Amino acid sequence: MAVKCVLFPWNKLTAVSRATDQYAQRYGSESVSQQVVKPTASSGRWVLMPFQEGRTR
């Protein structure tokens, strides 16, 4: 598993925090593209997802 954290000052922006909080709900479903790594959980400051080998873009 990997935890992706939203760093200061981005975690203080309401729009970023709200989008991060809803990330698992939106992209953890079965209806997303196979290219999306499906998150397990998220909050306004982090996203928990399976570790994906390779470079982050």
C-alpha cells in the first residue's frame, strides 16, 4: 500500500481538501478506467491506495 499526502499549503485550500476527501468515493468504484489505481480510503489530507510501480506523472 502507499499513502499519498497533500502537503502544506495545498492541504489548506478548501477545493483541494474537498477533492482529496472524496477521491476514494469517486475513484474507488468499479466504474473507473483500468488506468486508475483504485484507492482504498481518503481524507482531506491523504489517499491510501495500492502501490503502483513506475514513475509518477
